[in-house]
Amino acid sequence: IGRMTEIKEEPLSEPEDDGDVILERIDGEDEGEGEVDILEYETNLMVDTMDDDVLFVTARGLGLERLFINHLVMYSDQKLLVFVLNTSTLDESFLIPRLKTLTGNGHAAPKIINSEVSNKDREAIYLEGGVQFITSRILLVDFLCGRVPSDNVAGIVVYRAHQILTSFQESFILRMFREKKRGGFVKAFTDFPTAISSLGELQRLVTRLYVKRVRIVPRFDADVKATFERTPVSVVELSVDVPPLLRRCHSTLVELLKVCGRELKTTVGSGRKNKSGDETEEESLTGIAYLPTQLEKEIESRRSFATEKQRRLLNEISQLRKLLQTAENIDACTLLARITAMKTENEGDVPAWMLSSMSARLFTDIESLAGCSKQKGKAEFQSPPKWSVYSNVLEEIADLEVPENVGDTGPSVLVFTSDDSLTRQLADLTKTGLEYSKQAVRRQLPVVMGGVSRVTADVSPLWNTDDVQMFMRDQENHGEIVKELQANQKTAARATKRRRQVAQSMMPSTDDGKVQTKILQFGILHHKKKRARKGIEEQSTSKDYEEEVKQEEDEEPKEVLKVKDMRAQLVIAPHNQRNKMQQLETLQPAFIILYNTDMVTLRQIEIYKALNAERALRVYVLQYRNSTEEDRYLSAMSRERFAFENLTREMQTLLVPRAFNAIREEPPKLRLAVSSRAGGGDLRPEGEEEERPKIIVDMREFQSELPTVIYKKGYDVVAATLEVGDYVLTPDTVVERKALDDLTQSLQSGRVFKQTEQMLRHYENVVLLVESGVKFDSRIVNGGPFQGELSRHCRDIRMQLCMLVRKFPRMRIIWSSDPDNSAEFFTELKMNKPDPDVATAISFHGDDAVDASVDESQPSTSQATKPSKPKKMNAVIQRVLTEAFPFLGGGDIRKLMMSDKIKCVADLFRADKETLAEILSDAHAERIALLTSFDFGTNVD
């Protein structure tokens, strides 16, 4: 392959002789149906946690989907009702077909329950049992409404459990499940250990999931290590030297990223606490080139509070990461074309990093690599070094002999890349050749910059073009591609089966010691048998005979069949976890090329090899030596190891309850003194429980923690889709809850003005609840507009809040520190008040026209009727007109906006006095006409 690469062939794991059993098979009734191959460590995990409420935390790429599906297969029984939560449509499209294949006759087929299933149908489906994929929103409503047969529910399985830290719907469901079915199980799965490795995150997750045990499964787990070491993967590691110019480009981009990271850190002030403990500044910026830092995530979560400088730096860091990825994977011409596009798109606002001295040196190096250097001498385009190595690897594979025990598709080749752009470029390189691709990529550049108008090189494909296919991720025609691949593989499998039948017909068909006729024609076996049997009994066992036949067949000259003679398929696919699993299962490759080193892909290959130990497999890994690509791979390994170490330490101090406390409190209520003469006091029969007070909650609010806290306080939560308000406490009291970031965005867009108008129209008492969560404790952006920030942006936000208070004097604002504090306010507002009516609350629509009296101090009734022809008004324009014409009241502004003669501001300024008088009073019409027609040259005393 050349002196620029270093080749090292070694197994991915060292073999051991501890045992021969590496997988077990659960057999169904029919052959090929209902059979599940389970690896040894998966069996141990399932047996060890069979009776426990457990959270599984596995390493990335260690087969979490397999472990999840194996549990679902175990629960696919009509006598069991198991709900699957927190799965997306992509997850369901991947899991359900495999679940159908693995569960044969006698098992309940998996079901999907979404918004398209009616209430009656859901009640009937619940009674059928089996594994049911259901959205959290529907299950929450059905639990609250009593549609779910709680006694039939065996357990709940939660996918992507780490997401429960930012969502409260699933936690609310699990709490109600613990309350209604104390003997049910809960099993949660996640393969993102880095998402829960911070201090206290694991404890929070365990509390919200209502589990009693945590089972971590790292790659260095003893069972996992033993399983993979029995079937080591043959790996050919190719270390590619990076040219000096390209290495300098990578280093410059990394330095620019660190500079932006340091500048971003200076914008948050010294009051921010470092969550990583005693981590130094350089250590915190080490991985900024590969993944967003903790500071970036915190600022992004409060994007509305971020200053202009912080937003600019976040955008620049994102741009530089993409450029570094392009520089590592794709050619210099593509990199130069993308930088040029950034300059032209932002002519008036060029990114600050482009104005630095380092960027000037970076542009010069990229132009030299692309063959566009303005220096003296003819510049030549330098193709990525991996192109030639990749070409030599394909040439080597094509000249290899076809290995034994290949898959049904023959000696196919699977190439994994990092993204879709690289997938397309490698496909073009494979179909056209090196020289053609070198000229083709230069067509992206103008001729004045060294580009070419047309390609003159001849096409010299590296592989048969008819056998090269791409597998792109997240495409709409993804099913068609799979179908086409399966059709081709089916044809190849049938051809292989016919060849196998022909070969079997040539084998001996009897066990009576007679020699096969066709082998006797060679005259070798008969002669050796006679010579070996002198002085020995004529009879021989069938085993000795088979060994002799095998020995003679090995000595016979065989026809050498190479890979290129088999028309093997070559599939190029990006590093997508679902794509990898699907391609490995479907294509059954004999050769795999990792164009970019990826930790998850290597582990997926290990699992594939452990499941198919008898099949031949060789893996080629291409990696730049001492480069940012190698640092990215080592950084991912280090982060995961550090995360598992933190999880192990936290598990030693984890607080797990012996029994889950799902008992609800009694809602506070004033006990009024009742005279015995006025009805004899409390006439409620003995044993009858007092009905709990109800609070109507908007469905969107279940993403927050407040509904769960209200439920714990003893109130019955009624889930409904509300257009007016978030919480309806009484028939005349409504609450709109806003977090600080949501309030900022609502004030900027004017949405909160419209929401307040709608609530005042339908309810007597309107409350704006401003809630500050735990995430706002740390001063990340110097406090924000409501914590003393003095920037212009924050001053504007506070001014908008003052306008809101002055415009709606009947609205009350309550500032709350956390959900518990908010629930206490609700208790005081709700105490001894009647329950709201659900039908009435749902009947209020936000599209109703707002009365002119809303802005006045006159109160409105809570049971107002809807207008016959509702019409929307833009609250932002209404607020602007109110500021521009302070002498007009709210009713006058509404008349202007609802008029058919004034459709925009331009019509207002063009309208004459008579037209305005038809809408407004004569005095107001004359004043607006004077303002719009006033001569600036007139002197006014």
C-alpha cells in the first residue's frame, strides 16, 4: 500500500479456551420462526435481573437493542400486558419487524397504540395483552381516566431511559403505575452512560424510574470480555501518514476552536460554578473539537437569555467543527468551496474567526492542498491520503481467494463511513477511479481559482460498478433499498443452495464402507486403502473412512476462485447504529472496511462475529496516524471509561427504597363549623371517602414536574387539551405557567399578550405563574433579564414585562422558586373552591376575537359566549399601534385592525379623514389625518 501506511494485522480480542458455548438458542414451534440467538453475557444479564426492577446502563454499541428485543420476546404472551414507553417512530419501525420475526405461533403479536386508535379500540386492545408500544401522552390520559386495566398490567419497559431526566410524563406514569399495581415490574434501558454520569444524575434517574437496582454493562465487563474473546475478529489496521499541510490545517482549526471556547468562557462571568470539579481550563477545552462542552449545552438551553456575543460564538464553534470534520474526511476542494460559500453568504457579517491571523494561514494551506495557491510554481491538487489506501485495499480484496463459510450473499464487502457526504464521494471514487475523481472534485471551484470546467481523465472503476450500492440513512426510500438488497441476496442464496445440492450429490450416500464411484476413477484412494490395510482387518469404521475421504479431498487440486470472479456486492453505508445492524444482518459481509475509526461500529462487528462464529470475516481499519481523528476515537473511549467509573462510585452510595411510597397526601381543606340545628352536620355515610378536588391541566404541561407534584398533594389531575390557560383551578380561576426562558420568548414574540387577553375574556381571575427551575440556580449568563442583567436585550425584556402589567391591571403575577412552591400557591387558590367543568374549559377557543372591554378595567364574566365569526388579530401589531397612537383606546385599535378598509399600516397612512371617520370618532380621525399629512417644513411654535 506504500510507505505512507503502516499495516498491522491482529485479532480484536485474544482467544480463550474457557468453553465452547458462546450463544444459546430459544426455539419456537416452527423451524426458522421464534428462534432467538442470545449471547452468553446477555443470558447472564437476563437471568440475574429476571425478578428485579432494574435500570440497564450499557456501553455504546454493546447491543442494547438486542437486549431490549430479547426482553420483549420474553413478555410476548397474551396473559401478560406490557407497555413500551419512550420509543420514536424510527425505533418502532426497527424493533417491531424483528419482534414479529422472533415471536412465532402462540405468542401475542406486538401492537402500536397512537392517536389514530380510538378510545373504545384502545380499551379492547388493552385486554388482548402482549407487548404494546404506546405514546406517553395516551397512556397518561388513559391512566387518569381509568381506561387501563391496571390489574392486567404486568410491567412497563422504558427505552432511552436517560431522557427521563428532562421529561416528566413517563415519571408521572410510573408513579401512577406503582400506586395502582404494586407488584408490577419496571425495566429501563439506556446506552448513554455519559448522559447520567454527573454528580447526582443517577440518583435522580433511579428515583424517577421507580427502580431498585442499577446494572451497568461496560465493554470491560468480565462476561462481555469472555464472550468476545472466544470469537476474535481479524483486524488489519492501516495507519496512514498525514501530509504536513493537511496536518497544519487540522491543528489550525483545533486552535481556532479553543480560542472561541476561551472567549465564550469569558462571557459567563466568574460567578459560574464548574460542574466538573477542579478541572482546569485546558482540560475543559480538550474535547471542544469533537463534542459540545458543558458550557455550550448550558448556554444553549437558555438561548433566549444569551447575549449577541454568546450566540455568535456558538454559531462559529459549530461552523468550525463542521469544517474540521470536512478536512478529516473529504478533499481540500470541497473544504475550500464550503469556506467560500460561508464568505459569500455572510458578506455583511463575516464570522470573526475569518478575520484572525490564523485563518489567513489556514486559507493559504487549504488553497495549496486544492491546487489553487497563488504562489509561484504550478500547484497540484493533493488528494486525501486515504483515497490511495482505500483503492489498494479494494484491489487486495479482489485478488484474495474466496474464504470458506461465507454468508449467503457470497464474499460481499461492506464499507462504513462517517456521514452521507463521504458516502456519496466514496461511491463516486469506487465507480470512477482515482484520476477521474481528482478532476471531478475540482469542478466545485471556479476556473479562476484553479478549478476545471470538465473532466478529461478516463473512468477506471475500483470495483464493478453494477455491484456498488449506497445505503443512506434516514431516507424515505430506505424500505425500497432494503427490499432491493433482499431481492438480490435472495437470488444469490438460491444459487448458492443449488451449488450446495450439486456438491452433496457427489458425496458418498451409503455407510456400508463402499467407495464412491467418482472418487474411484482417480485410482488414488483405492490404492492407499489397500496398502494401509495389509495385515489388518478388512472392516473399518465409517469414521475412519470419512477421515480418509476428507484427507484425499484436501490433497486433490482445487480450482482457485477469487473474490473478483464472484461479482461480490460492495455496499457503502454511514456510521448509523441502525444501519450497521441492518447491513450486518442482511449483507453478511466477508470483508468490512472502516474508512473512519468508530468505537460503536467496532463493537457492533464484535457482536456480529460472536453470533456468526463460523463465518469468515476480515476488517480493515483506516486511520490517520497521530491525528485529530485518532484523538476523537481515544477521547470517546476515555469519556465512556470516565463515565462508568463515576457510575460505579455513585452506585456505592445510591439510595434505593425497600418499598416505593406511592401514597398520596390528603388535600388541605378548611373545616367549617356547622351548626347541628342547620341540617345535623356532616351527613356523609360511614366508610364513604370524600371526593378529591380536581384541577384541569393542559396536556403540554405534563412535560414539567408541576402536575406530578399536584398529584402527590392529593388533587385529581384531569388531562385535557386547553387553548386558554394551562391550569384551571376553579370555574373562574385560570393559571398560565411560564418558565423564565419561556417568559422571555413570549414577551419578545408578543404571545403572552394574546394569551392574557384570551384568559381575561373567559375567566374572572387570571394568574401568570413565573416559575424558576433548578437549572437557573447557576449564574450562567450573568443572571438574565430577571436577575439583574443590564444589557440592552435584558432591558427591553423588562420593559415588555412592564407594558404587560400596565396593559392588563386585572392580571396577577406570582413568582415561584420551584414546582413545590407553585403547588403551595395552587393549594391556597383552590382551597374550599368548587371544581371546574372540563367541557366548559375545553370549549374556550384561543381564536375567538377579543372584546374591546378586555383592555379596560371593567370585569368580564367567566361564562362569556363565543362570537359567531371569530377572527384573529396579531397581538404584536396591536401592541405597536397602541404605543404609536397612545390617544387611542383598546377598542379603537381593535376597530382599526378589524376593519376591511384598513388592512395594513400603509393603508392607515394613505387613508383620508373621511375614511378614518367611518371607523373612528371624528376627533381621532382628524388627529391621525393631521399626523399622516403633516409637513415637516412647517414651523410650529
